[in-house]
Amino acid sequence: MDDDPGFLALSRLSLEREGGFSIHTCESARDALAFLAEHPVDAIISDYRMLDMDGIELLKTLRQQGDQTPFIIFTGNVQKDLAARAFENGADFITQKAGDPKTAFADLVHKVRMAIHQRIVEARIRDHERREADILNFLPDATFAIDTSAEVIAWNRAMEKMTGIPAADMLGKGGYEYAVPFYGKRRPILIDLVFSGEETLAGSYPYIGKEGDKYFSEIYIPHMNCGRGAYLWFTASPLYDSEGEVIGAIESIRDITDRKWTEEKLKKREEELAAALEASGVGLWDWQIQAGIVECNEHFAEIVGYPVEEITPMPFKTWTKIAYADDLKRFNEQIRRHFASRSPLYEDEIRLHHRDGHLVWVLIRGKVVAWDGQGHPLRMTGTIMDITERKGHEAEIEASLHEKETLIKEIHHRVKNNMQVISSLLLLQRKQIGDPAIRTLFQESENRVFSIALVHEKLYRSKDLSKVDIQSHFQTMGEYLLATFGIEPGRIALDIHAEGVFLPIDQAVPLSLITNELLTNSLKHAFPEQRNGKVHISMVPENGTLRYRFHDDGVGFPPGLDFRNTESLGLQLVNGLVGQILGSITMQREGGTGFEIVFNRAIDTEDNL
């Protein structure tokens, strides 16, 4: 912006020629505000002195509107108070028109580029911080982090829910403020062990365990859960920077109250069961096989709803009438197996008719305790236990598991659909972009989204929701990328060998993205000028690890270029994802370009399942 038309024309010509910029000019601040309201730009250059509004007033107006576009004041005379006011109101640079025009415009071009680059870096940092915050908030356990000054730098949603304290009220607080929601006072807690010795917490916890650099403990806090008390499990470990230096600590807190109460209930039930067994509360039976007579105790009779004197002694034929007809055939077959000594103990779950007409599930156990001289069974004794309630719970659990399996499939289906929506949005945006380089970036983003969506697609269609068939997954993804790059059939052959390898989703997604990046690089760079070639991808289990190999026979990786330190987003992703799966990566340059990744497998291959 400048109210001098001649200078505007000169500025436009110089900036377009020297900087390669696309320039839009305005002769007044109001015209500029109107234009900027409809057209986003990468940088704003404004004179200070203008008729309707000076440059600083224009800057203040834009910043008040939330516009953070880089702003450079290009004026004839830069005074100290003017520069101070400009920077106080958010200017990025202030530079002079005076002197040699060529030098002035060269300096202006340089500062425009610096301002744009700075905004890009700031945006990337914000995106990175936002992703880290999203990941932390996604964690189900209450989690917070502190820096080396013991000031809170993270406080996730689960922590907000557990303590009732919003993150905004806790971030930046020090002086052990994070201990107050749990202990009612400021004091060192488990996370502080990262920076100090265990003696600082002597007597504060029933016990403190340690594995490597991770501390853990469990404690009961009476005032939690609205005064009902809570058992909490704490884990704390250091935070490291890229050079391995400790830059803080993180602690996760899990409410295990339900589990502890369940354990206490189970313990009580075990004690009750032991007392019941001691008092002969379990039904007992004694079968005189040759005589065909069954005797039982009072608890047996109670299970089927009869007074004991009505059913003991009981002819075996009466027993067969009490047993449910659909279970009787299996009962007879297993008894015959036991009589033939093909099973050391008879055990089965069958249904009996209760006196009032309903069916009772029982666990019945028995053993032949007397044989005649010819090896025929004479006497068999055993126990009977009412398990009707347990069978009901099992039916409920089975129904619940089926419902959850259906829900998990639906989740994978919806995630896949949402990924497809994202991919479609990227496609629509790409079609509206004229710059081929930017279109390529969008296409690569579409491919990454597809590689993630494909994992969920495979899981959704799989009978086993816990793992992905890597052979099928790589084959589908490879065919998709060949089609995406418009590779003629037969020009580049894919040789994939990952038979019998199945991975859980937390390993399948990173490996899918790694393969997408490596195959994309090969298809883009390894086979120029319609050159024919071959890409080999394999995965082999070796002594508890998986060895992943990728190799193309193309023109080879540029000599002298370090794949671990490159500006290529794809290779940066590859290195980051290898770290995510705790793997190691090496590169081979013979006969093309190859990468080898070794990592621990989370589950066995299909052959060993």
C-alpha cells in the first residue's frame, strides 16, 4: 500500500522482477482492508504515511481483526519511536525507501521472504504442538507433565475430569501445585523422583517400584470420588529431547478402584465358598453302579428342589428323568469313556429339571472308586454344584462380546469412511490447484490417507479384528500407487513376499505409511524416462523380530545424500515411523536403492498361531 501511484508501479515492477512475487497494489489503507477481507495474501507491505490511515493504524486494525499476515512497513524515514510503535503493534519488519533503490528493494525482498518463512515455521510449530496436545488428550489415563523447573506444561482432559481442575488453571503452575488435588497440600509426588532421589518421598507411598527410568506406585486416597475413596495407580518417567537430555517428566494416573473392589469381592466369595465346602455345602452323590442306586446329600436335593428323603436312595432311572434329555446322551457317552479308563475324571456341565419345572445348570464331577476283578466299575462318587448364575453371566458376556465385536467393526468401517472423505476433500482441493508441485503434495497426502484407511478396511473385512494380513495389504496398496502414478501395466513389476505375516493395527499403520513413502519415492524418481524396473518388498520373521526389506533396481539414491537428514517429508516420515515402532533402519545402494528395517514383532506370524 502506498498513496503514490508512481512509487506503487515501481515497487510492483521491482518486487515481481527481483523476488518473483505476485503483487496486488492499493493506493489507500481502506482499499487494502477491503481487498484483504476477500483475498488472503502471504505478506503485506505498507508505507507509513498515507492520507486516510497511516501504516501503523492499518497494522493495528488488521491485528485486532485476527489477521496475523506478515506486515512490513516500507517508509522513507525510520525513526526510533516509529520503529518501536511498529514492533509493539505486531510489525515483522520496518525498512527504508531512502538510498539506492536497488539496494532498498533487495532488502525488502529479503525481509518479505524472511517474514513468510518465519510464519511458516511458526505455523508448523503450532501444528506440531496441537498434534502433541491431541495425542495427550486422546490418552484414557489422567496424564500431566512438568518441565525441569517443576512447572506444569501439560494437563490432559482425563486429568481435568479426575481432578475437576481445567488445564488453563494448572498450566504454568509450580511449587508442587499439581499435588494439591490428590493430597490436599503442596508436596513432592512420584513425578518428582525423576529429578530427585527416593528419599524425598520416604513414607509418602506404601511402596515405590522402578523399572529402568520408570517409577510406579499404588495408593488409596480417601477424599477422591466425592469422598468414597479411590485406589490410584501412578507411573512416572522422564521426558527426553532429541539429544537424550532430560527436559521434564510425565506422570499417568489410573483409577483402579473398580478392579480393587472386584478383587475384594472375589476374595470374599472365595472365603465364603471355602466355608461352604467345609460345611459340605457342595452337593455330593454316590452311585452303586451294579445295583443302579444313587444316594445324595441334602445340598444335592436342594439344588433340584426336593426334600432329601424323597430322592435318596434314588434308582438310576429316576436320575435319568431328572437330567435334561438334550444333555443325557452326552452324559452317557462321557460316562462310558470314563468307565473304559479313557478319562481319569468325569466332568461336565449339564442341565437338571428342578422340581418346580425350570432348568438348573450344574457342574458335575465324578470318579470310579471301586472296580471288580474283571475291571468292571462298581462304585462312582462325585460332587455337583449349581452354576446357573455363572452360565447366565457367560451368556451375557458372550452377547456383550458379540456386541463389542460388531461395534469395533463399525468403528473400523467409519474410520475407513472418514478417511475416504478426507481423501475426497484432498482430491477436490487438488483439482482446483494450478501449481503442479502443490498438486503433487496433495496427491502424496491422499496416498498417505489411503494407506491408513486401507488398514481399517482390511480389519473391517477380516474375521480377526486384532491383526492385519500384511501380504494382502501391501499388494492392494502397491496396485493403488501404480494406478495413481499412471504406470503402464508391466513396466514396473511389484514382487511382494510377506506371506503369513499378520500385524496389530499399532504396527500395521506405521508400516503401511513407511511402504507408501518408499514406494512413492521409487515410482517418482527411480525409473525416469519410462524406464522398466522392479520393486521388491518382503517381510520375514527372525527370532522374535520382523525384517522388512524394500528394494528397487532403479537409478539409485543420489550420492552424498544422507537419508536420515533430508528435507524430504517422505523420508522424514519414514525415519519417524521407524522410531515409532522401535525399529532400526539401514540403506543399501547396490543395484538401485534398498532399505532394511528390523523391529520386534508384537504377535506371531500366522504359521505359529
